Amino acid sequence: MTETELCIRPANEASWADLQTVMSASAPAECQCQRYKMRPKECMVSFPSEERADRLRAQTDSGHGDSGTTSGLLAFLDGEPVGWCAVEPRIEYESIVRGGRVQWKGREEDRDDPGVWAITCFITRGGFRKRGIARALARAAVEHARAHGAHAVEGYPLTKGGISDEMHVGSIGIFAAAGLSEVSRPSVRRAVMRIDF
């Protein structure tokens, strides 16, 4: 892909319709990138999909490019929305900070450090996969975080064969291509990768 074909923009510079075009093309349509943002006592079963969508809309601030705040990036191929990447300060992901899916075993650091950002989700629409879109989004997410004051960026990929609905977290190869290195292996199936600036 050439740079003229692929354009990556903060979600607040894209329309809500563009974001939902990407979201509705895969399993995360139900999640709306809320899995790691659920509050204590919330679960997907009891958390209405409309409320998840409302939260994502507020988090991305889609269509309000002048706001300066957003929770992710959208990729466009020849003007068509084709991919999504969630990236923002790690403290915005309550279940990660609380220790839910990503274990903190062997890691001694301030979980509430606002300067550590996290990349938690990738979506590439069917028909556009295997073109390097997720890798391009990961690289752009690292630069986006750095430009907004991050001193580190983390990712939490699966290390080997996972359940298909978990592949949204990315692979080790995607994060390595963006400059992140493995810092811990909290389980057989999960790695923590990081880049410090």
C-alpha cells in the first residue's frame, strides 16, 4: 500500500457513520470497544449494546475534530473506512488497571500512571484483511500516543491460537512491527509488549 492509498486519522476527525461501518463489519460490533472499559459489576450480558455504542461515541468524539480528544484511530483506504485501533491512556481501561484480563504478576509499576498508553483493539473489515492495515494502525497509534504526551505504550497480544473473538487484541508481530518489545508473559496465551520513549 502507498501512503496515498491508506490514510489514518483520529476518530474524532471521522464521522460516527464511518466508525460504525468498521465496527459493524465484525464481532466487536456488539462490544463497541467497551470490554476493557467496563466498570465494576458490569458485564457484556447485562450491559445494553445501545449504551456501549453511546459510550464509544462519547469516547471517540466522532465528528468533532477540534475537540483534541479521542479514544482511537480510523484507517481509510482510498477514502473508504476499513480499520479501527483503540488507543488512549491505560488508566481509561478500568479492567486492565484493576488486573482483569491482563495480569500484573512480575510487574512493579504505578498502574494509574497517565503517561502509559494502551493499544487494546484492532478491527479490519472483511475484504481488506492481509493488507497490513493493522500494522499501519499500530505504528500510527504509537506515534499518536507519543504526540499526546505518552512516555510509554503497551499492547496485550495473544501469543498463540486463540478464540476468534479474542483476536481483536492483535498479535505479537503487529506490535513488534510498531517497535514494541515483550516485557512479560503473564500467561501461556498472553504477552505484555511495550515501548518506552
